[in-house]
Amino acid sequence: MKIVVDRDRCEANQRCMKIVPEAFSVDDHDQLHVLIERPGPELRARVEKAIRACPRDALSLADE
């Protein structure tokens, strides 16, 4: 699985970062960065929770 960010929708509100700080970071310029583009199974449940928590539906998972 790969984390995909729709940059046009992302508001960098940090909800995903608060749920999975290992995978997401927001910098001082309000830009979201995916730190672990392909998280392992140990993070899958938390990444899915972060995706559901995104108020702009800017996050998704893509199968590779």
C-alpha cells in the first residue's frame, strides 16, 4: 500500500500527523509531508484512521 495525498484538497490541518506522526509531518509553511510513503502492516490501522479523519478527503491508499 502507498499513501497518496491530493495536494489540491489538503489543508495541512495536522489531523493525520496527530494520529500517525511517524508517517505524516506538517512543516512551518503548512505543507504536508509523507514521511513513510509505504507504511508496513504495523501502521496500517492507524494510517487508515488518519485517512478517515481527514476533513477534506485528501488522503487515500493505493495498491501497488
